[in-house]
Amino acid sequence: MSNPESPPDFKDGGTTHFGYERVPVTEKARKVAQVFDSVASKYDVMNDVMSFGVHRLWKSFTIGVSGVRAGQRVLDLASGTGDLAVEFSRKVGATGEVVASDINASMLTTGRSRLVDKGIVGNVRYVQANAERLPFPDNYFDCITIAFGLRNVTDKDAALRSMYRVLRPGGKLLVLEFSKPVVPGLKPVYDVYSFKLLPAMGKMIAGDADSYRYLAESIRMHPDQQTLQAMMARAGLERCEYFNLAGGIVALHRGYKL
């Protein structure tokens, strides 16, 4: 097993982690894209099954913490099938703007179709973009969210700096991500679920055990709560804090550009 604390090596020929595997830095984005190309059509079903529907409560909590109001601009990174974008569209109204962005074309297309089917048009636009190099002006968004996507980013520090750049002064960044269990006795149960049951469900429902094995491994390689809090502060964000959800299996991090 790789060391979750070992950072990517971004020198020429350097490597980073793809789950527990070490891969060339230049290859990680392509391999992550293959995972999401494979699961896009079953993504919502698998989210409900593997979280027993609780992911909806985590996302609802994120929406509440965002404090987004009518007329504001929101960037939803790793937007996927658009769960957060749907709610933000309703909150910002006709005078606001939501940008649903994802590096993966398959996920972005799936999300756009889902929002159109819900009748959500007009105040949402869709941008395929790499979070490490966001194609937006400085000081543009009132709120940025990234839900269950940061762990798939190759250079997380670069992505956090990029998010900080496009936040307006007074704006906030919310990172909803799998994290490290903090309730005594929860970790071994969670490990059995992650490495035994999750790939089996992936094979049965999505026809893809490997992608969900990668999911479990990528969660274990992601920085813990305190480390991510420090990374956000290093990117320039202030008043950084986090809220443990489901005993720390998931955490919502919040930071401000002041």
C-alpha cells in the first residue's frame, strides 16, 4: 500500500498515486477519466446504493452551509450529474449564475441532460475544465463547491490555488469529500465495506468492480481532515474549518477569501 502522506512528484518523469498504484503524473488525469467514462451512466444509482441515500443529506448540508443567495455566482466543480448545481440554480435565481464544471466530458454531458430534463435552463452554463487551471477571471465567484472530486485531482495544491484566485473577496470555498473516520471502531467496519462490498456492488450494478475498487483506494490516499485544512490555508484561504459527517467518513471543509 502506498503512503497517503507521500506527495506527488511533479518533476519530469515524476509519479503520483492512482489509488494504491503509482503512475506517471501525466497519466493520472487520463486514468481517472477512464473510471468516470465507465461509471457515468450508473453514477446516480451507485451513489444512492453505496451511501444508502445518505449522500443527499451530505449535499443538502453543503447547500445550507454555502449561504448562497439570489443574484450570486456559483462555481460547482466536479459537478458530475449536477446534484449541487440543481439546488444552486434555484437559489441564485434568474439574476444569478451557476457554472457546472467537470474535467470529464461524459459526466458533464450526463449532468447537463439531467438538468435539462428537470427544466433547469437559463442560469446554468457548462464548462469542461481542469480544476488546476480554471479558465475564469480573477475574483469572479461568490461561492465555489467541489463535492467528491478533489481526491481525483493530480495536483491538489495547484487546484486550491486556482480556486482561491477565481473567488471574489468575501467568497467561500466548500470542499465536500470522503475523509478519515473518527468514531472508535468505525474504521474496520468501513474497510470491510469499502474493499469487499463496494467492488461487488460496482460489478453487479455498474458492471465495473475495478472503478469502485479505485474509489475505495482513492479515499484512503486522500489527505485527512487536518491535512486538508492546512492545504486550504496554504492556498490563501482563511478561517478554514471542517465539519465531520457520518463519523468522519465524509467531511465538509470551508474556507474564505478575505
